[in-house]
Amino acid sequence: MTVPESSSALSWEEFERVDLRVGTVVEVHEFPEARRPAWILIVDFGPDLGRLKSSAQITVHYGRDELLGRQVVAVVNFPPKQIGPHRSECLVTGFADAEGAVVLVGPERPVPNGTRLS
């Protein structure tokens, strides 16, 4: 197996510790205090995890209406992080496009909120 230079080999046990779940964006709030343009998202991860808050620098490609009801993939087992006046409770995932703007990761088809990546 070849590991990219920017990465180091990861054991299966280490990968299993990353809790990636699907959730639905149920609220989108402006974040005027952010250093770089961002939204505050409230994501519903189902009855076991509930709703978690995330700060997401995704304003280039996504407006409020595009985000509401969209399913996203997030890491839900990072410790909460204070970002300005907000406490981020999960990390919504995405890839940078050619200009560096984030493109969200989400399931191809709807899946139940809280489903873990397998």
C-alpha cells in the first residue's frame, strides 16, 4: 500500500474511532463575527445524538435555502470547539474545489439521520 506523502498510515482501530454520521441541516444562521464567511448550522443526527451545532465556511457554494433539508456527513466525536461566540459540536465534512471553496460531503440518496459511515 502506498500512503500519500501528506498522510501517515492509519490503523483500522484508529479509523474506527472517527465517528462519521449523516445528519440533516434543520437550521442555518448567519455568523457575522466569523473571521472568514461562515454559517452556523444546526444538524439533526436522529434520536440518539440529537441536534448538534457546527460552524461551516461554506458560504461560497451554499446559501441558506440550499442547506436547509440537506443531508451532510460530519465527525461527531471531536470535543466541542469554541469559535468566537459559538460552540461547534461537530465537524461538517467537505472537499476544497480548485479555488479553495468547500464542497460538502453527503450521501447520494437519503439515509436515516444518525447513520454511521461504514
